[in-house]
Amino acid sequence: MDRHLDFQDIPHGTMQTSALLDIESDSEMTSSQTKMTENPLEESIGASSQKTQFWSFGFFQNLFDVDTDQVLSRLYGAVVPYPKSFLQHHVNGKPDLYGPFWICTTLVFSIAISGNLANYLQAAGDVDYHWKYDFHAVTFSATAIYSYAWIVPLGLWGVLQWMVPEEHRLSFLDLLCLYGYSLTIYIPVSVFWVIQLSWLQWLLALTGASLSATVLVTSIWPAVSQIQTQRYVVLGVVLVLHVVLAAGFMLYFFHASPVSEKTVAETVTSVLVNNSSKSNSTVSV
């Protein structure tokens, strides 16, 4: 029975070599995984999309992966601001670009169409004026809205990256989501801006700017408050830009000058007088 038992001598260095190979392969896998997760671009944009690379389709698919209830909740929070931060209460670390994209697009056409309607009402009493639709209103409104919704968050993100500690910073995606949803209130406001009453137009502009500015301030204040000396300067610039946007919408697309308002009122009065005189003459005959 002992004749069938064969023992083989294994060299002493073989097991050490295989163990070293396993350790080296594990270290290579760990280093490659570390490189993949330490992409500074993905880290600066947001933690919610770090699982995929920036230029992949899956990265942008995550930004539009929201359901109807989430979008409606965020729309409501943008119109009726809470004392708490909009980003903490509604976004909660999962920003999306679906809502901001359609809000900006809807606002572009809402302002263009309502602005043309307001222009028609302003010129309705002038018999010598031939009204026509202004297609440039779409271009102007789109340029203003998309520039504001992208450039201002980008500038604010740069300021926060420069002046705020890393643990208190807001990601670029958070700011894009915040600014996009903050424009929601201007969609219904743009419809009521058609009414040619100066005091009502200014009241609507101030109301819309106040509500949307509240959403912005309550969301960015935890980060801005970490700035040592210029926190109120940064906050003031954010508020001024927001008020300028609202005033620009109203003045450029909807507001009638006092002269045109007086002319329209006089024209309407003269038309009513002429119609009443004609009816009186007809009755007398």
C-alpha cells in the first residue's frame, strides 16, 4: 500500500510568489477603483451621479429619473416656500434637470405669447397701427431665461468653491436644480402681466420676485453663511440679479408707457362717445 503513495516536493518560493501575485492584483484593482471614484468633475457636480462617468448616457439619465409626485412636490415647494431649505426639504440630495428644463421652456413661450398679447392690447386703440406677432420675443425670452438659469448658478458655484469650506459647499447640480425650480412662479405671473394696469404689474413682479427669492435665500444661506467677511455681498448680488430678472420681464415684454396708456384710454373714451351719439341720433330719427 505504501508503494502507491507518491509525495511531491513543492518548491519553497512558489507559494510566496502566488501570494505576492494575489496581493498585487488586489492592489491594482483597488487603485483602479479609487481612480474611477476620484473624478474631480463628477465629485464637483454631485454625489448622486458619481456611479457613472460624466460623458456617459447613464450619467445624464440619472438627472431626468424623477416621477410625477417628486416634480409636483418640488413645484409646490418653489411656489409656496417653506421656512426650511428647498434643497433639504424637497431635493434631499437628488437634484434633477427634468423639472428645470421644462420650467424654463414653458416660461419662454409663456412670456413670448403673453407679451405679444399685451402688445396687442396696448395697440388696440390705435387705428393707424398694424399689429403683427413679434417672433423675436421667443428669442429674447429664451436668451434671458436660459442664460440666467445657467450662468448665475455657475458663477455662484465658483464663488462657493472659492470661499466656502468643502463640507458646506453646494454642488453645481444642486444650484441648477434650485434656480430652475425658482422660476416656476413667473409662469402664472406672466399670464396676469397681460392686464394693462401698472400698479398690478409691479405688484405681481414684486410678489413673484419675493417668493422665488425666498426659495433661493433659504437654500443657499447655509453655504453662504460660512463666508467670513463678504457673505451679505454675495447674498445681495443674488437678490439683485433676481429682482432685475423680474423687472426686466415686466418692463420689456408687458409694461405700457404712461403715454400709451393715456392714448388708449382717450381712444376708448372717444369710441364710446361716438357710439352713444350714433345710437341717440338713430333713436331720434
